[in-house]
Amino acid sequence: MRPNLLRRLLHGVALALVLIVVQSATVADEGMYPISEIHKLKLQAKGLKIDSKEVYNPDGTSLIDAIVQVGGCTGSFVSPDGLVLTNHHCAFGAVQAISTTENDYITNGFLATTRDKELPAKGYTVRITESYRDVSGEVLSAVSEEMELAERAKAIDKRMNELVEEAEKANPGKRASVSEMFPGRSYVLFVYAFFRDVRLVYVPPRSIGEFGGETDNWIWPRHTGDFSFLRVYVGPDGSPAAYAPENVPYKPKKFLKVQPKGVGEGDFVFILGYPGRTYRHRTSHYLEYEEQYRMPYVANLYEWQIGVMEEMGKDDRALAIKFDSRIKGLANVMKNYRGKLQGMRRLHLVDKKREEEKQLQAFIDADPARQKTYGTVLKGIGEVYREITAFAESEAVLGYLGSSSLMLGTGSMLVTAADELSKPDVERIGSYMERNYTRTKERMLSRLDDYHEASDKIFLREFLLQASALPSGQRIDAVDAIVGDGPAEELIDAWIERAYASSVLKDREKVAAALEDPAEALKSLDDPFLSLAEELKKESAAMRERRERQDGALTRLYGLLVDVKEQWKKTAFIPDANSTLRLTYGYVKGYSPADATTYSPITTLSGVVEKTTGDEPFNTPQKILDLAQQKDYGQFAHPTLGDVPVAVLYNLDTTGGNSGSPLINAYGELVGVNFDRAWEATINDYAWSESYSRSIAVDIRYVLWVTQKFGGADFLFAEMGIQR
């Protein structure tokens, strides 16, 4: 063989080996790992440059002590004075609550130049995971094989409430929660520090924090500055306290170092956060129900409600402000569900699950012992979902009726409160337990601040019409009593006019008084919405009893299903996300979502300028455009792109609740704020793939550039320890 040819062949082999190594070095693993599993992951081999005990140390301080749950999102401490960095959309409700047409903080942004100007984030709380322990044996000791299925579900709930009550007595001032990790199999008790005084520090204007709006939501490439700064306060003695002017900034055990150099393509990164819910261990029966019934119903309902509110508020900014937070929440869910439905159909997910279940059943049937224990598990789950499907229409109407009409929702809450408060505390629904009822009342009253009668009437009318058209066997007697044998639309319209004209539930003071003694309120208040809620109790009770029986069956069956699947796969599974603290890791990486389409993983300020049209949601502030034209990037230009990075893409495993999670580099430094997923990754709740599951963060360089150059809030740099 000629020497030159030999050299070329050896060079080709070497290049191929390098490509294999590079490819394997950027392949992430599926998993939102509980903190108890972090030490098993061998993260140094994946790219972590610090000891894993610096990430999580049960016997000392570590990065997880800087991670907070704020509302339904995640955030992280970034200073010794309780400064929290999270998403703009996570702080949006607090900004909406303080906005008026005179002080439109949604449009213009909010900045507290001194700490005495930081305003309360009404209704917001922050909690930090302090400890956990497995309580599976204690929970499951409450049930026996002889129990009825509904009784089994109630017994588990009661035992979980008892453990929470015991933990909070043993840890004064803390909050506790028992989380189901695997249904019918494993449960963990978490103890949290809980803070009620949360304040706004800096929130960029909507044109930055929501740039691209719903057009770009769930889409890559992204150019959204989705970040906000909050601060946690405590009493002068350092203990958690309700808002008071004399409160002082909280001193966290740990805060994250902010790395203004950001990240580059291929870098190892990880996220610590509180992902909401995933359903990867569910069966084809569940997925089919989601695809055929629940998600299409909700997506269509929310799209219609959004349209109603947008039309009403288009020429009335005060009304638009009232609607803004609700529209934003509904739109996020609606588009997410549309993406999931498309992904499920594109991947033929139900069919794939069915094929997997055929193989699993064959594995079960191949062994008499397995067949005896697990032989009817899949069949049993299928029977439960057939019953769920049979009541899908009426349960959809009942389930969303109260949340869509504030007046009926208020009446239903008072009726439920009267029932629940008459029970022993550990037997109540969680939100009506003594430890939670104060916040439940606050949430109910805060909803009345955004009450709008015209839209409330429209939404209630639609649900009553849907109820009047339900098939036999799913009829709702309370609605049939309104309609009788006459024309449904005419009689429903007449009832609605009478009800809204005479109801006292729009009066905040009267509702507040009723919440203090709901049983007495039911006796003394002659209100049409209370009466309708009372009449709906029968159907609601039947639905609740049916769900408890179904949950009892599924809890037992899913526990058995995970057992046998682990035997089949010869591996231990990661529990589905459930709003408890998790870690996921991977790499900054682009992807190819379609033929001849490849996306790189970092967008820049130039992309913001290119997308800007001057009209919402692409109406960039002129100051940003001027800074971009002047190339005034400060210290935040990317070394090779020569521009300010705006968003970054990576192959981590995330879901809802990870909004606001810190994106952390190999050295444990904050380099971004997670806020979204790519369109193809909306399916993450049900299935994850390294090839298409991509999550999105706002790059820390854009956060800091906007904060300094646009917002004038660079005084926060010193607090975060960033040199200017």
C-alpha cells in the first residue's frame, strides 16, 4: 500500500473516531432525576467539573439550597440578599395585579431603584426544599386488599395528610408535603421553608419579556427576554412573615454565582428545578383518552375564551389589563396542547404504546408466577379508562364550569368549604385544611379583583348550553331544572340575567365574610349561584366518588405495572415529574426538526432586530434598536458570533414548572434562565427523545445586557458580584 494512501486512510479512521467521541459527548440521557438519585449519575464523566456533592449534599450546603419554587415556576437566589431570578411570565401575574392605565407596568416594565420601592408580588410565595424522607411504608400501611377502591384512595389521602400534619408540628414554621413518586408503590415526605413576602425588583417591559408573544411561543428560534428579578423578605428576626414594611431581605444559605460569559455550543449544562407533571409510565389507554377527548376539548375551549376576551379588550386598555394574565395562562396551555396532539399523531404514540403493551403481556404470560400476579393489570387499566371515557363529556362540563365562571366558581367554593370544614382536618381536601385555608380564601378574593360580568355571563352561558345538550346517562339535573322542556337558549339566557342581577357574590366584602363561616352563609344568603352550586353537588359528589374509585384502582394497578415493567426491562425507572425538586443534564445543542432543516443553538440580538415589525408582539423598544445599531454590547458579546446572545437551546429533559429554572454550567454557575421548549418537545410530558426534545433559556448575557443597558438596573450587578 502506498504511504500517502495509508496516511489518508488512518486520517479518515481518526476523524471518524473523533466524530463518534464528540457525538457521544453531547448525547443527553432521559430523566428528571429526584435529588436522592443525583449521586448515582456519575456526572463528572458527563462533563461536570465540580464534585457532585457541590450540587447536592444532604449533610451540608449545596447548589440545591439556592433553588426556589415560586408560584408554579422555579427560580434561584442570585445574591446574599434574597434576590431571585426567574421568568418574566412567572412574574407576570404580580405585575398585572399592580398595573393600571395610569401605571401600566405590563407595557412599560417595573423597576425599583431602591429597596423601599420594591412592591409586593401579591399572592406569590416561595418555598425551598429543606429535607425529605421515604414514607412509602407508612402511607401504604393505611390500605389493605379487602378495601373498596374508593375507600383505598381516601385512606391513602388521609394518611398523607396525617404525615404532613405530624411533620409540620415537628418543624414549626415549615411546610410539608407528601408526594407520590410511583402510584401505589413509593411516597416521599418533603419539608420546605415557606416565605410569604415576595416583592418585585425589576421586570422588563412586555415588548422584551414577551417578545414574539404567542406567535413564537413553543417555537425555535426564539428572541424573548423572558426574565424578571424578585426579592424574598422575612421578619426582622429572620423568620418567614407576611408582608410588612419593616421586613428585611432574606439571607439564603446559598446563592448561585452568575457567569456573565455564558455558554457555547457543546457545553455541558444542567438544570435544578420543580418540573410539574409528566406521564411517561402511563398506558395507551391514558394516552388515547388524552388524544381523543381531554386535550382537544381544553384546547378548543381555551381558544374560544381567549378570542372572547381579546375582542372585548381590544379597544379598552383597562379591561385588557384585567384579562392579560388569564389570557396568557390559557394561551400557553392551548398552544402546548396543540403541540402535544400534533406530536402524538406524528409519532403514532398510542400505537407504539399498544405494541409495547403486547410485548409486555407476552412477557407476563410466559411465566405462571408472573401471570398470576400481573396477568390482568393491563386489562384492568383498560377497563378503568373505558369508564372514564364513558363520562368524558359530563365530566368536562362539570370540571371546567367553576373555573370558567367566577360567580359559579365562588358559589361552588363556598358550598365545598361548608362541607369540608365540617370534617376532621386530616380528612379534608388539601386546600381546605387549616394550614391552607387562609391562602385559599386569599386566592378566591384576589380572583374577584379581575371580575368582569359581561365575559363571565358569556362563559357560563356556553357551559349551561353544553350541559343542556349532554346525552342520556350524563345529564345534569341542576341544569335540566333550569331548561325544563322549553327552548334551552331562551331559558338559560333568562336565568343568567336574573342570577347576575341579584347575586351578592360579586361583592368582595360579602364573600370575605361568607368565607369565614361558609355554613352560616349558605343558610343566610339567598343567592342564585349558591343555590345552583348546591344543586350541582349531587353530580359533583357522584363524579368525585367515581374518580376516587378509579384512582384507587389505578393506584394499585400502576404500582403493579411499574413492578413488572422493571422486571421486563431489567432496569429501575425514574419516577414521573410531580413538582418536586429534580435535576436534568445535557448539552448546548441544535437539532434538525425536518428534512433539510437544521437549527443552531444560539440566537442573537441581530435576530431581535430582524424580527421587529413595530407591531405587537414584535415591537422592540427604540432604545434596544438604537443600542443594537450602535453595537453597544458592553462585555456581553459572544466571542465568535460578535453579537449579544439572546436565547440558547439544549437537549435537557424539562417540562412545565421548569420555567425560571437556572441553566447551570459545568462549574455550577448560572448561565441562563429556562423558559420554554421547542415545538417538537411539547410531547415531552409523554415521551422524550434526544433527537427532538429541546429546551430553551434566555442567555444570561441578554439578561445582564438588558438589565444594564436598557433597564438602568445595573446596581444589581454589585449585589450579584458581577464586575462591570
